[in-house]
Amino acid sequence: MKKYLILISLLFTSLFITPDTYEDEVRKRLGLLKDLPVVAMLGMSADESDGPVGRSGEAVYNQGCAACHTAGLAGAPMFASLDQWTDRTSKGLEVLTANAYNGYNAMPAKGMCIDCSQLEIERSVQYMLDALTVTE
Ligand code: HEC
């Protein structure tokens, strides 16, 4: 009799574990937001990703930096303007990234990309630096 009980309880638990797909499981853990596709919940679309860890420099720039740096808002050094960047490029990628990530005077921490990782900020700074050498 005991054996049967164990068998039945095993059957029951397997019923509860098996039917979910991976996506269902992720949805459950993210709080049952059933209408949203999983990629949207992870905060990144497949198109924008650059390898396994986050967005490309261009994607981050367009989303989080262009608002100020394209037009030179609030004294932001303008995109692709070598004149406005000369005193800054000498600081090097590491310092510029740290300043963009932590904030620097009127430059808000991470710009408009509040969920950006340090690596993503570094890529966007690199993207801005690349524009200086490409266009001038
Ligand atoms: C709200 C406007 C605004 C946004 C958005 C913004 N910036 Fe800036 N940024 C500024 C301003 C203003 C400065 C000039 C600060 C200064 O030198 O006093 C600046 C300066 C910088 C500098 C130079 C820092 C230095 O040490 O000289 C870098 C690098 C930079 N921004 C990167 C970024 C990146 C990367 C993003 C997007 C993730 C971004 N910024 C978004 C306003 C902005």
C-alpha cells in the first residue's frame, strides 16, 4: 500500500513540473506579464543586441545620448565635432566612460540610458570617439 502511495505522489509531481515551456517559466518568474514578449521584458530587442552582453554603441547613443550630444544641448560636446572634443579625447576612453557613467557637471549619469551597464556606456563613448576620426 505504501508503495502505491509513493507512485501516485510521484505521478502527481511530474504532472506539475512537465508542461511548462522555458518561456512560460521565465514569464512566471517575471511576475506573470503574459502579454509581453519575453525579449521586451528583458529590456532589449534582439535587433539591438550586440553579442550576448547588451546593446551596441550606436543603439545606446541613439537612445540615450543623441538628445543632447547631436545638437550640443546644455553645452554637451557635439557628435562628430572634433573642435569640441579635443580637450576631452586626451582623457582617454576609461576616464570618459567613468564620467559618462557616473555623471560629470551637466552631463547626467548614464545620460538617458538609465539601465545601461558600464560596458554599454563604454561602447557608446567609443562610438562617439569613432565619429571624430571618421568624419573629420
Ligand atoms: C541631458 C543631456 C545629456 C545627455 C542625455 C548625455 N550627455 Fe554627455 N554630456 C552632456 C553635457 C552637458 C556634457 C558636458 C559636461 C561638461 O564638460 O561640463 C557632456 C559630456 C560628455 C562627455 C565628456 C566628459 C568629459 O570628461 O569631458 C562624454 C564622454 C559624454 N558626455 C558621453 C555621453 C554618453 C555616452 C551619453 C549617453 C549614454 C551622454 N553623454 C548623454 C550632456 C548630456
